[in-house]
Amino acid sequence: MSGDSTHGSEAEHPQAGDAEVLAVLIAHRAELASEVAELAEPVRAPGVQVPFGKRAGDHTGDAVLQMTRSVAASELHQLALEIDRAIEKVAQGTYGLCDACGTAIAAARLEALPWAVFCVSCKQSGAKVGGLGQVGQVGRIGR
């Protein structure tokens, strides 16, 4: 009888774990969408003219701020691709396996980064999600 209980909990555990992971991924994805929307807001209100003369330097600060926000939005977009891929992997039943080499991703890595789709070795080698909209494509980071 106790063997039946153990067997039942083993069968339920992966599904419960997948549901938890999926909830965390979806919540994080929603937070990212909110942050990206905030970054998309213009630095100056629409219709406000850029001053000329002595005050023109203020515009430089605005331009730098806008570029910084653009870079941050790009990084958040890459993270969103990783989260979307992890959500796909949960649905496919391949969550926890590296997209590049197919080995199991360390539990500690998945606990720290639930959206991780690459093992540490492949990620250090430059694997990334995306690349011209092809989620799951492995590529090199050009840095």
C-alpha cells in the first residue's frame, strides 16, 4: 500500500514541477513585457521641441539616456526569447535538457535561472536563443 503511494507521487511530481516552473516563467515573462513597455516610452513627451543654443547640451543627455534604454530593451528582448523557449520546452517535455548538446542542465542552474535552455558549457561557448527569429538556433555571440 505504501508502495502505491510512492508510485503515485512519482507520477505526479514531474507534472507538479512543470506547473510550478511554467508559472514562474509566465510571471517573469509578464514582468519583462512591462519593463520593455516602460523602456519604449520616449525620454521627452511627444511634441516637446529640442532646445537650441545654450540648452542644446541637454539634448545630448536625452540621447544618451535613450540609447541606454534601447540597449536595455534589446537585452530584455533576448531574455524574453529565452523564457519563451523555456516555456516551449516545458510543453514539449524537454525542459531541463540543453538545446545545444542535449545533456541535462544542472538543477542548481535551473533553480537560479528557470529559463536556462543551455548547460553552462554550451552557454560559455556562446550558444544563444534566437537569431533572426529562429528560436532554439544555436549561434555565436559576436563580442
